[in-house]
Amino acid sequence: MEKSKSFPEYSSSFSGEFGFQDRSNSYTFNGPYSKADPELKRKKRIASYNVFTMEGKVKSSVRNSFKWIKNKVTDVRYSSV
């Protein structure tokens, strides 16, 4: 391993203690490089789909509740006249 003449504490090899051969901290054009399990990615994606589904159900339930309240108030208001 050849040492630099101006900086003898640094070697000319990149495979030193900083781990430049390890790609865990490198970036690709699509974001950080990771060796994530495809099955784990699929599970996360499905979980996010389930969250969107539940949000839609909650919104629909709230919307239907307001419609029901509005209809009841309207019925009471106009039926007593």
C-alpha cells in the first residue's frame, strides 16, 4: 500500500477504514442504494394501500353521517310545520 508523500497518514487505496467499497451509503439516480428485501418492499407497499383504503372508508363514513344528520334535521324542521 503506497503512502502519499504530502500526507503520509492517508493511503492511496480507497478500501481503507472508511469502507468505500461498501455501497450502503452511496446514491443512485433513483435515491439511496439499499439491499432491501423485495418482499419487505412489497409488504410496505401493500400496507400503504391499506392505509389509503381505510382513509377512504373513514371519509365516506363521515360524509354519510353528515348527510344523515342533515336529512334528520330537515325532516324535523319541515314536518312540524
